Amino acid sequence: MNTGNYDQVINFVSFDDDTDASGGFPVTRLLLLTTFANIKEVRSFSETEQRQRVLTNIFDCRIKYRASFEPTNIMFIEWSGFRYVINSVDLVGQRHKREYVMRIEKAEAITTT
């Protein structure tokens, strides 16, 4: 199932440093939201410039606005087996058709233990 142009399922996650009983600091992954998104690769004006700037790992990610959730650059997005850093977040659009537009950058593959 998808919702029009929002055809990719993404997860917004954050990480919490908790102290365990032995005094260590395990990192806990917190799932904040699963939603549909529209994701497009950012392309430059020339292929030479694209290779120089390594833009193949940078994407524009759009999700529908919701009053109960505001993405920030301290969150991460998980999509298609990779974790992405959120570089910027903008709220764009009119009153009845607003969406968050985020510039995201591939950070690492998601590993399961």
C-alpha cells in the first residue's frame, strides 16, 4: 500500500545512551515514527560535478505534515537497508497541503545483531 507520490516506507529513529548495571553505556535504538515518504536522489548539473561532489548518497525526502511529529536533524532516517543523517528540515506548502522536505545523506548500512 502507498499513498500517491509517497511510495517509500521510512523509519525515523533516535539513539539513547543508557547506563546499564555494569556501568557501561549501551546505545538504545528508539523507533519514533514509521511513515510513507517520497525520496528522490539529488543530481547535479553535470556528471563531472556529481562525481566530484559525491552526490549519489544525498537525497531529498518528503513526508506529509502532521501536527504530532516534527522531524529534526538530531534524528536519523532508516530506508532501504541504510541509515541516513538529516542535514536540513523545511516545512513547505499551503495550509491544506503542507509537507516536510528534508535533505538526507547516507551514513551507514543497518546491521542487525
